[in-house]
Amino acid sequence: MASQNLQSVPAELSPEEQEREAAGQAYFDRIISEDSRIEPRDWMPAAYRKTLLRQISQHAHSEIIGMQPEANWITRAPSLKRKSILMAKVQDEAGHGLYLYSAAETLGQSRDQMMEDLIAGKARYSSIFNYPTISWADMGAIGWLVDGAAICNQVPLCRASYGPYGRAMVRICKEESFHQRQGFEILLELSNGTPAQKQMAQDAVNRWYAPSLMMFGPPDEDSPNSKQSMAWNIKRFSNDELRSRFVGMMVEQVRVLGLTLPDKDIRFNEETKKWEHGPLDWNEFKEVLAGRGPCNSQRIERRREAHENGAWVREAAVAYTRKQAQKENAA
Ligand code: BYC
């Protein structure tokens, strides 16, 4: 589909500049209609750049803030094996954040600026990471439900029209698959354990189910960005479409776990051929987005502290790079 709602060429440009802009727009439209890729050096409409920066920086922030709820359990993991798996997972999330900040930097925003916006509370990150992790079973529920939702949402992003974003997503999705498996396995073991362990697993699933469905974003009729993002081949499916697919996946897997989903309204609609779920509390979602979720202020405070504590590492890295450059210039 050709891109829509694109800005027309501004009139105040010189004739040569107008020509260049028009050629850039024509190239961009062709690349999008061929379902091919835009690269950082290519001309792109200002609104496309802005949308990508918004989504990629929010995504990067989610990965970085998302380390906190799980890091909370590293020192209390029930065995050495569980501890090393959890540490590897949390480190993977840091890596995802770094690939994504790099992708966002190719659009002209500095990482320092993105980080400043995050710790100033001006930037969004996924709603899901504002909920507390109160038992070990939450590590299972996050891996199974949260990483499961992330895979559902992110596999189509591997085909995003912006090259650096799509390529970053390929590696991220591979790692997310491992994350989901490890979460599933934690829940399976608890579910097959003592009645108290099984109850702990069920309780975690009960608490994380609705927030994980809300990760996909507001219902389609309240999603102001979806239409244009889909026209630009950034998003490939609507929020509701992906949410419905996710419910279908979880319905099958929860049976293997021997647990239940806390939603009596789940059903497969034979007419639409889609999975449906019960009502979600969108007011709660809005509250979390407005900074009033259970852990919003704690998450930002913790990130600010970590950023300040890491200042000496950044300074040392800059000093080292400067020294290396001086050595090379002197040689
Ligand atoms: N939370 O028009 P819409 C992970 C905002 S990390 C907060 O539908 P769009 C993991 C939205 O930004 C997973 N805000 O927007 C890490 C917009 O606000 P602005 C993170 C949300 O962009 C560690 C407004 O609501 N995944 O897996 O078309 C450990 C209207 O929404 C949320 C990604 O970031 C939300 N849930 O669609 C474990 C995936 N939903 O910007 C796991 C990439 C919506 O206009 N992002 N908003 O002020 C996307 O696919 C899309 O950006 C979304 C939203 C589907 C999330």
C-alpha cells in the first residue's frame, strides 16, 4: 500500500530543494509500496522519522526498565541453575535495549537525550513493567505471558520497513523465544510441585494475565497511531488482532501447564475466526500510562540511581576513546 497522509512538499523551499524533496518522496513511496526497506541514509518524511523514533525509543526504554522486576529475584532464585538462567535473561534485556537505542540513534536522536527523557519521566515505556513481582512464580508468569506477548507483537516487527529496526528485531525475537520457554518451564515445574507451589503459579498467572493483554496497546478504535504505522509497514497487524492471536496461543499452552486463565469469557468466534477475551480494565491502563501504576515512581527512581551510579563508567569510556584517538593521531 502506498504511504498516506504524507506532508506535501513545503512551498518555502528553493526550486532545487523542492525537486530533491519530491524525488525523495517518490523514492520513499516506491520503497513502501514494494514492501522494501528504508535505510538511515534515505530520504524519509519527517512524520515517518518521528513515529519510528517514538516507537523504537519507547521499545528500548521498555527493555531497560523491564530488567527491574526480574532483577528483583536474582538474589532469591531457588537454585544456582535458576539464578544463572535468570541473570542471562536480564542481561539479554539490556542487550535488546542497546540494539534498540542504536537503531533509534540512526534517526538522529542521541542516546543521552533518550536517557534524559526517560529519567525525567517524559518518555513512555511498556505499561507491564509497572507491576510488582511478589513471588518466584512471577518469574515464570513474566517469561510465559509477558515474553509470550512480546514475541507475538515483535515477530511481525522483524519485517518493519525501517532496516535498522527490523534487523534488531530478528535477534531480539530469537532471544525472546528462549525467555518464553524458561518462563513456561518455571510454571510447569511449580504446577507439578506441591499444592502450595501450584497455587503460587496460578496466583501469578491470575495477576499477570490482564496486564499482559494490555501490553498490545489500546483497542483499535482508541489507537491513534495504528493506521498510519500500518500504511508505512512499521506495524503489520492491529493491536486487537495481535491480542486475539495471543489469547489463542495461551489457551492451548495453559492446558499443558495444568493451570487456568482467569477469564471465563475466552471463546473462539467461528464467524470471525478470531479468539475473543473478556473485558479489560482500560481505566487501569490509562492510570498506569499517566504514571500512577503500582510501581511507576519506583521504576524511574531506580533507573535514575543506576544512571547516576554509572556516570564514572561513561566518563572513563569517553576518556579512553579520547586517549586512543590522540595515540592514533600522534602515530
Ligand atoms: N504501554 O496508538 P497506539 C519486553 C501508548 S519489552 C505503554 O496503539 P502504537 C520485555 C502508545 O505509545 C516489550 N504505552 O500506539 C522486556 C501511544 O502513546 P504516544 C515492549 C502504551 O505505537 C524486558 C498511545 O498509547 N514492546 O518484551 O501504534 C523483560 C496510543 O497507542 C502501550 C514494544 O515496545 C503500553 N502497553 O502501538 C521482559 C513493542 N500501548 O506514543 C520483556 C513495540 C500503547 O502516542 N511497540 N501505548 O504518546 C509497538 O508495537 C507499539 O508501539 C505498541 C503501541 C503496540 C506498543
